[in-house]
Amino acid sequence: MEKVQEKHSPQTTPSISRKTALLFAAASGLSVANIYFAQPLLDAIAAEFGIRHSAVGIIITLTQICYAAGLLLLVPLGDLLNRRRLITGQMLLSVLALLIVGTASSGIMLSIGIAGVGLLAVAAQTLVAFAASLASPAERGRIVGVVTSGIVIGILLARTFAGLLTDVAGWRSVYLASAGMTLFMAAALYKVLPAAGAAKKSLSYLTLVHSVFLLFAHERILRVRAVFAFFIFTAFSILWTSLVLPLSAPPYSLSHTAIGAFGLAGAAGALGAAKAGRLADRGFGRHTTVIALSLLLLSWLPISRAEHSLFVLVIGIIILDLAVQAIHVTNQSLIFKVRPEARSRLTAGYMMFYSLGSASGSIASTQVYSYAGWNGVCLLGALVSALALVFALCSSRIRKDGR
């Protein structure tokens, strides 16, 4: 069984109510959804700005690269500054970035706005670390599972929301509507979030950022779980970035609303894995990881039948998102058991690999689709999933406690 001894903080960890946890989940889901709205809209954006299909994945890649930069440069501030002000401040700036995207008149302005959206969406990860700090050790896995489920569901429902609104009022309306919702959420968070101060006033900003890399050197569990994050979100992005291309082409020629509705299937899978954090709390993290990675690999078989059966595709999507969510929740539940004083930095380090995986999957999937079609995309996804499973088996043999 996978067991990690928690290094306790000298302070008693407060509890967090279910209502507050759900607010954290909703806010996190909205923040991260902002960087995934573009996925079902790639064909519409490509047509308006004259971008080739083989290169349109760069929009998602740019967002994810900036998201990774935000993880390194902004999320660690949660261990230094007042998190309430930090989170609401980032969300207010995100409103401005969303407005730039929604009103962009050129590819350059679109890129600037998209970069800003990606950079500032990391407020979601500061919320995850904040929730973990507020939760008691006995319930931390459950709370992290609730908030992380909100993030994954936000990612998936972003496609449904974006597709529906695009068919009604055009792709720009998606970003303008999100700007309004983000503004409302910022106000709600400022009212509800605990006014917790920073625990490490003596740290300089450069020392804070540098300590993210030191955590990788000192904590093996962070290194191992970050590699899992890279693999699973590469596979996740391979599917979701390229899925719009075969579904919008003949013989299906689906509308943006119909394509976005596939996110509902993914959300169902994500909800099914929400309790993975409890299994990690009970010491079953390693077993959960291996089983979920096996499901991830198997999911590509029904997904590969997308051009022949949408029903079979939906089954594959549910399995894939169930697997990804189970591993992601397990990863975070385990890394939050070490260094309680550095949870924002642990989140930053771990999520950088998530973002790099998402960026890699986005650019690779559209390139492979342009040369090898949907079968090539599925082979790529299966290969990445297989590599993740091999790594899990090898790392568990080296040390069975998961660290």
C-alpha cells in the first residue's frame, strides 16, 4: 500500500465546510475552464484568423505554456501573501484578459489575450492548496477530491458551454460571457474566503521560486507524481484538442453545440473518480494509480472507433476521464501530505508538469491528425498511456511506498 508520513505543521489545521469546498470547486472549475474554451472552437478561430488546421493547436499550446509560467511565478505566492487577496486579484486581471480575447481584431491581440488567460488561470491551483491547508488531515483527500473534481468538470463542461454559446452568438461571446462570470466569482470569493495571512513573511520572492526546484530535489514523491501528471495530461490533451477535427468534418459535420456536449460524458467519468482521494488517505494510492493507468490505456480502443460509432466513443471518453481524474486526485492527495508549509509550491511544481503535458499533447495531436488521421491520434494516445503504465510499474518496484 502507498503510505506517506505527513510532516505536521506546528499549528492545528482548521476544518473546511462542504459549502466552502463546493465554492472552491466552482471557482477553480471556472478559472481553468477559461483556458479550455478554445478547444471546441479551433475550427472557427482558425477560419476567422486564417490559421491552418495543422498549426491551430498552437493556440492551446500558448495557453498551456503561459499557464506553466503562472504556476512557477504566481502560485508559490500563496505561501507568502494573503491568499484571499492573491486569488481575487488574479481573477480580476483574468477578466481583463478574457475581454481582450473576446474583442481581438488581430492574431497578435488574440495571442496576447490568450497568454494572459493562461497565466492568470493558475488561481485555481492556489485555491486547491488553500483548501488543502484548511482541511484536517483526516479529510484532506476528500476535500482535494471535491475541489479537483470541480477543476476537471470545469475543463470538460467548458467544451459544452463554448459549443452551445458559439452556435448561438459566435465564439467571441464565450469569452465575454466568461469575463462576466469571472467578475462575479471574484466578488463571491472575496466575501467568503478566510482572510488568512501568509506564514512565511521572511522569504524573498526569488527564494520562494527557487524553493520550488528544491522541493523536487528533496521530495521523491513529488518527482514521481509529477511524471504521472505529465503523462496523463498529455493523453488527456491528445484526445480533447483533436476531437473537434473529425467530429466537425464529414460524415458527422457536427455543430459546436453537439461537439461540446461530449464534455458531459467526460464530466460523468470525472465525477466517478471523485472519491480517489479517500483511497489515497487509506493507503491505496499505488494500487489506484496502476488500475487507473490500465484503464487509461484501454480507453483508446473504443476511442479509436470514433469515426464508426459515437456511442462507443462516449464509452471511451468516460473511461479516459475517469482514469485521469482518479490519478490526478491521488497525486495531489499524496503530495499534500508532505511539507504543509509549502503546499502552494508543491502545487506549482506538480502542476507545471500537468501544463507541459497538456501543451505537448495539444500540439502533437493536431500535427499527427493532419498526417495520420484519427487512427494516428489514437496510436499516439495509447503510446503515451502505455509509457505511463510502464513507469508506474517500474517506480513501484523500486519503492513500494510510493515515495
